[in-house]
Amino acid sequence: MIKVVFLNLILLFTGVTSYTQEINKTLLDSLLKVAEQTHSEAVIIYKGDSLITESYFGTGRADNKIESMSCTKSIVGLAVACLLTDKLIDSLNVPVSTYYPEWRQGQKQFITIRHLLEMTSGLQNYPNTSIEIYPSPDFVQLALCAELSSIPGKQWAYNNKSVNLLAGVIEKISGKRMDLYIGERLFRPLGITDFTWSLDSAGNPHAMSGCQIKPNDFVKLGLLILNEGTFNNKVVIAKDCIKALVTPSKMYDGYGLLWWINYETTTFTIDDEIIDELKEADISSDFIEKMIELKGIYKSEDEFYSNMLKVFGDNPIELIRNKLGSNNRFYKKSHSGNISFRADGYLGNYIIIDPTNRIVAVRMISSESHESDADNFGEFQKLVLSLTN
């Protein structure tokens, strides 16, 4: 029988009942029900610094460490924020070639730490990590030897290979292996002492994934972001360094520095101004006719993509980009409403941070519990953000 544990429910504490009044209990119960149905092992939710629920399902237990998958990237982002806070680096614009002289030639000399953090390095990368990365004995050297697929700083592309290079960069700067540095400088002030980290054959800690951590420690990372670098009234990371992590990249406004950025409402528009720009760029008339067919205002990315599929067929964004190149836009985008942040990992591991409503939520699941794509719990963020409705 699946066991659900609730710890420290706010209703028990009269001093913080205002938090409970702001959380819709029906919506919370619904979220936990879906969490159970999708084989979650843990869901933890805070409102401010007060625990709303710490719930475990199936094999999940408070003392079980779970692989955080690509949420590890966001932990690495926090580690770089520690380097900045301690002034071990002057800025994120330091060239990687400062630490790896073999890059002091060609286009690689222009790749900075910032480029690695915001996924704009231009390094060649196969999205499927089983093709190149996991077979490699040395993840850092694999990244150093990679060719460039685009000019550094000019294009956003999710890149596991380039992130792994940060393990080497952090070690060069701090003088400690990355996982040991994180354990000492980031985790210890948060009271996190029980964690493990995957290493490659050369002894490099993985940076793209690989941190195994307890859910009730994992949530502390979200609380650190929510409280702008402060934990238990002590400054762990400088406020401006936390802000930098969740400032949108110029190349892609849905990403900061290894943290995802979400907007309550995003509108996509194709209007006469866009069409006129394409005509001036001497784009073929048949393509422009399709763009005219696509004209309109779309209230969500799903709606916009669905209509692109109808007009252009399979892989519409790739087709459009191949036709237009990187210098021509084909839509306008605007955001409104609440802004939230997230760490996002394979199988549906998440940290959700809602600064407006001061909510931090974590969901964790291991490969042993994950049975199908439905177990990714893709609605988790949406349900968390609706808890105060």
C-alpha cells in the first residue's frame, strides 16, 4: 500500500496560519493525488519559509537519495554564483582559455564562462548523451576537443557537453574537484551533508547530471533562490549573483544561467510588420505565402506550434530557421503576468520557484519508479503555480 507522509502541516501552527489560508487545499490535494498516480517518490512544498507538505510515495523516504538528473546543472549554476560571491572570478565574461590554453586560438578563444552557463558556447553536441558523452572516459576532454557548430555567443542550444566542461573550470578556479567544492561551499551552509556524485572514468564529476540528493535537502536549493541567497538568516550567495542566475539570456529569454525561466502568459504574433521584414529580406514568395497563412496572435506556445505544424508540416521550426537563417525573425514575442523559475531534470525531477507567491516546490522520482512518459508529471509546474488560486 502506498504510504503518504505529511510533516509539519501549517494548520498545526497558529503563528503561520495566514500561509495556509493562501493555499487552496483542494488544489493541493489534487496535486498530491496526481503525484501519487505518476509514481512520484517525493513532493515537498514550502510557502515562504514554512513547510506546507513533505509527502513520500511508494519507495520514497526522507532518508533516500534520488538522482536529480539535469537539475544538477542548476546546482552547478549555484556553484558558479559562489565563485562570484567570493570574488574568485571577476565576472562571467572570463574566457575559458584562461584555464585551458589550448583554446587560445580560433573561435574557441572567444568562449566565456557565461557562454557555458547560458548554453551559447556554440560547441558541437549530440542531444542524445549515449552517443558521445557516456561512452567517453573523460567528459571534460570531450568538451575541450569538440568542434564548433556555431559562433560563440550567437545561438542558444541546450548542450550537455559544454556544461560538463564547467566541472573542469570550477576545479581550476577553486582548486577543488567540483563536487567537493560544492559540498563544502554550497551544501554545508545549507546543512546538506549526505549526497553522492557520479564521476567519469577520469574522475571528473558529471555536471550535466549526476548529483544524488535527499528531497528535503534538494528543496533547500529552491529556498536559497527564493530568499535571494540567504538561508537561515545567513548570506550564502550574494543577492546580485542569485539575480544573475535567473536573468534571461539575450539569446533565449526562457533560460538564465543553468536555470529555466517561465512566464505566466507568452503571446506570439505574426503581423504585417513581420511579413514586410521578410519581403525586404528577399525571402521566396512561396515561403511568404505560408507566413501570411500563419498570421495571427497566439496565446500560448502550444497554440503557435500547432498552427505551424498545419502550415509547414513536421519539424516546422527547423524548416523555418533553415530558410531564414539566424538574422531574420518570423514572429514577435511578449510576456506578461507572473514569472517563475525552475530546475528541470529527466524523468520529471523539478524545483519550482514562484517568487510572487513565495512558493518553492520539489518533485523527485527515480528510474526504478518511472514506468512511462506519463510519470514525467509534466503538469507539476502548472499545478504548483495554481495553488494560490
